[in-house]
Amino acid sequence: MNVPPDVRASAREFQFAGEFSQAEPYGSGHINDTYRVTCAAGGQPRRYILQRINRHVFQDPVALMENLQRVTAHLAGKFASHPDAGRRSLTLVPTRDGKTFYHDEAGNFWRVFNFIERARTFDAAGSPAQAFQAARAFGEFQKLLADLPAPRLHDTIPDFHHTHKKFAALEKAVAADAGNRAALAKQEIEFALRHQAIAGALLDANLPGRVTHNDTKINNVMLDDATGEALCVVDLDTTMPGLALYDFGDLVRSAANPAREDERDLAKVQMRLPIFGALLRGYLSSAGGFLTPDERRLLPVSGQVIAFELGLRFLADFLGGDKYFKARREGQNLDRCRVQFKLFESIRRQEAAMEKLVEKAGRLAA
């Protein structure tokens, strides 16, 4: 397969086992450019993941890679005695001069991970069992990083989940109306204004800071092909200081809704309570030991906050002319906003039922 010359040239800068054989685009991510590299190593080919870091999203790649090196090394230490340690955490492959990344002449930053064999990711939770495994993995991820030594991790995307600032950005976008689209989104703007109070539900609750993943979509957990067990959390670029409930809330937002992100038939958009229950059980099975009473109390609210926050971001981007989220068709970001606001409503309607599940989980753990 033909690959761009810079991919082939960059691949040769890393300490692969064997000779470079081929590279092919890999995965469904929208941020970094990702390739699966195959090297000829005797009779057994070796595979790796090669990525070019997106400089527009991650403006300080050196700080990002410092975070990544510290986090992966810490996790590797936790799994050192595990019989399947090589598939339990990401492993950076060093460059030929021993660095964690290669900086090419064009200014691009490249990195390589060992490829995790006999495992895969899923873009949606196909069953409560998959939801349980993903949530357990993200809870364990937080637990294992709770004792990460100082200093504080870098903020790779400042204010990534600062819902108050996302609301302020929407207000600014409404006032500017750079895309001359405010009239098309009148109902969504009014919806956001009516529900502004939810923006502070987590930020203003004085919750403890944690090391968090901050992008807990189910397709960021690799599941074993044979057993379905969660093996490894991937896509660690937004791992940084945050609130534990950002991660759980994003799990609920992304895994419990069966509809597409830009679904136009809003009747399909809903939070599935059985999936929420599986996410809750999985998350508490690994994270339950360190959560505070306030964190437990706000578990049913967290999905509302993250759905509302993402809806604000889609709406602001639509009003500004689709500058951040790529739009393949006219109005796609407005449709994405509508999905998140509808999901917010669905989660809110089921809050009492979710609270009962949290209370039941607490009684079983007592």
C-alpha cells in the first residue's frame, strides 16, 4: 500500500523490531493521523501504531508527550507482575536516539506505540456487558493513577470541561453570529439559556481533583477478542487533572445513547437505563473505593452536565461557521447539538430512577 513519504520516513526513526514493511491508515479517530505499521521480524511480523499529533488541537506536543510518558510508565509499573502486562497499558516505542517522539523538519511530531494484539474497540455499547467492561476499565484507570507522583500533569487542552466557560463561549457566539445562523438555532439558543444552571452542577460542588482521562468514549477501551474483557484504556492525550465525574458523565453520554451523534430523528435519542445501570456497576466495581459521598450523589447528574456541555460546543461552533467540529453537510453541527440537548432531557427525566440505582449500589457495597 502506498503511504505518504513522511509516514515512511518518520517510521524509520523509531526502534522497531525488524524492518519496516508497510503502513496503512488505522482506526476511526478524527484528531491525530493514525497508521498501523507492520515490520518484518523473522517469521513473526510485528505491528505498531504510528501517530502524527494534531498541532491545531494540541498546541504543546512536548508537554503532551511528557504527560504520556509519565502516565504510561506509571501504569506499566502497576501491571509489571501481570501475566498479560504487555496488553494492559500502552507502551511507547522510543526513537533511535531514545526520545519519546520524533520531531521532523516540517514541524510535525510523531510517536509510536506497540500494537495490542487480539483485541478490538467498539464504537457503541452493543450490550450491558460491554458497557460494564468499559466503565470498569475507566474506573480502574482513575484508581491506578490516583498515586501518580508530583508534579501536576500538564493541561493539554486548557478548560476542556469548564462548562461555565463553554456557556460564555456560546453567549459570545450568539452575540457575534459570525455565520449569520442565529435565526436557524433560535430554539436551541433558548433551550441553552433556560438550562444554564446545570453548568455549575459539578464545577461548583467542591469535588476533589483527580487524574482523569477526559474522553471516555467506549471506543477508547480495548476489549479482548476471546473473552470480551476490558484490557487497556487508549487515547490518553487528554489525560490531565479533572473531576472523576467528567469521565463517568461522558461514559453515560456516549454509551447509553443508541442514536448517531448527528441523528435527525430525535425519537431515537434516549438514555437507556439498563446501560446506565451496567456503566454504574462497572465503574463502582473499580472506582467505588475512592469516591466521596458527594461524587456518588452526583453520578446521576454527571451525564446531564456533559451532554449539555457538548451541546453548547456544537451550537457555538454552528453559529461561528463550523470552525472546530468538521461538518460534512450543512447544519450537521446544529443536528449534533439537538441530539445532545435531547439526550440531556432524557437523562434528566430518568434522574430519580438513576438515584435509586446509586442507592442500591451503595447498600450492596456496605
